[in-house]
Amino acid sequence: MATTMKFMVALSLIGLMTQLCMSQGGHIYPQFYDHSCPKAKDIVKSIVSQAVAKEARMAASLLRLHFHDCFVKGCDASVLLDSNGKIVSEKGSNPNKNSLRGFEVIDQIKAALEHECPQTVSCADIVTLAARDSTVLAGGPYWDVPLGRRDSLGASISGSNHDIPAPNDTLSTIITKFKLQHLDIVDLVALSGGHTIGMSRCTSFRQRLYNQSGNGLADSTLAESFAMQLRSGCPRSGSDNNLFVLDQVSPTKFDNFYFKNILYGKGLLSSDEILFTKSGQTMALVKLYAENNEAFAEQFAKSMIKMGNISPLTGNEGQIRKNCRLCLLSSVFYFFFNILLGFQLKCWL
């Protein structure tokens, strides 16, 4: 009798999981929450505004959070999940560890939205809206954000380690990583312009200062005066987490000085400077955006929409998490499977 009861409960829960996890298709569009949660956009904007007012750097952090989410299995908020059971968090990957920020702001937004309209607005959409609002608050362009994404049932630390472009990747490697996300060279250069705000750690560019090509010499494309300035705070060893602004002219303002800096050998990261030195096509785009801020802003908005459309979960795919750090299935059904049925439910199916 007890065995039969366990079997019936298992079947019931498996059926429910199937309904939650199977896709019936869907679309993302800006008006998605107009009826189900009409204050959603205002709530996100208000909390992001408070966070950026408190710390200007947070605008860049939230923008980067969206980028690192979308490049790993699509824009599905997998980057927000903590390690739990079978889930290994992407927060511990090489690009993210001791570097990715903004999680507490997302938590605050989610709590406010759960109070306003429970289990309606996805964490994936929160991250996407926060990136747009951060850009605007820093002086960048506005764009209508297509909405209706749903949240993933798991994370991919291997994807995070391999799919996100790294500061010391070659240009061909970076181009390949963008192509895998259906983003072209125009998108690559425009989205790199996001480095017009924010900071980077010493460990991300130390190689350029001391041993770029394995010959014990600095990167020849790096302006010597700039290199000397950087060495004062980024020694050969130690001080890995010392922070440096990505744009020395206007580090908290979203503008085209990032591209102007590159023209004079003052791109902080190797992945910045190679846009000007390793390809005629990317060089032409760097020059265009350095000369025309409006052209940069327009293309950045277009490329952000395109990036935000990478493999979204829609319809009945995935879930709407109540807590962006936890997969809903594991929190709701853990007791039944782990205690009642004697085995653990894996959120990543």
C-alpha cells in the first residue's frame, strides 16, 4: 500500500514537472507584462536607479551580468543560480569568480516584484531590463526590451568557462564565440563599447604589461605612458583584484570615449585594443564609433536587443522562479522526492 502510494505521488509529480518543463512555444515582446504586472518596468527602473545612485559602478555591473547570462545557454538567468544539489553555479567560473556583481540588486527587484505580482516576472527579464535601465542611467541609449523570457532549470559552469569571451582571447576566438550566439562583427564591436563604463581587475590585463607574447615584453600596441601608469598599481605578481577603470576619460558615462581611447593605444584589455590592430573590418568600426557617438549608441541598442534574444525560454519552457538564486522545482518538491520517495529531485533534468 505504501509502495503504491509512493508510486502514485511520483507519477503525479512527474506529470506536473512535465507540464512545467515542456515547451509549448511563445514569443517575447515589450508589452508582455502590461496586464499581468503593469508596474513591473517601473519597479525595476526605480530599484536600479537607487542602486546606481548609491554606486555608479553598479550600472556596468548589471550590464555585464546580462552579457554573462546570455552567452551561456541563452538569456535565462542561469547565472543567478547558487550551487544547490546537482546544480554547480556559474558564479564560480573563471570569468565570474570574484568578479561578477549585482546579484543583491536583482534579489531586491525580485522581492519587490513578488510582492506586487507573485510568480509573474521572470529573473531573466529582470536582468535584461536592469541592463537597459543601467545603460540609460549612465547616459546611454534607450531601447524597448522584448519580454516574456522564462528562467532556466539549471546552470552550466562549463559553458560559462568556455563560451564567454575572455580578455586575452585572440580576435578570431572572440569572433567565433560571438558567431556561436548568432552575433556578427558589427555586434561584437558595438557590444564591446559597453566597456565605456565599469572597471577591470589587474589580473585581467597584467599579461599586457609584462609578457604579452611570451618574450618578457609589454604589448607593443599599448601606449607606453599608459603602461607605466598601469604598472604602478598592477605589479608582476600580487594585487590581482586591484581595480582600474576601463575608460580613463569618462569612466561612469556611457559615451564613445572607449573607442577614442583605443585609437591611441589606451584600450585597457587586450580584447579591446585588438579591435583596432588585428582586423581592417573591426578597425573601421572602431573609427566610425570614435567619430560618431550617435552611430555607436544606435548600433549598441540594436545589438543589445539581438543579444537579449539569444535562445530565450518561452511558453511553458523553464519556470518563473520565486527566488532568483534557487530553482523552483528543487525548493518545492525536495521534501517529496528526498524524504517521502527516498531520492533527490534534480532541478537540471
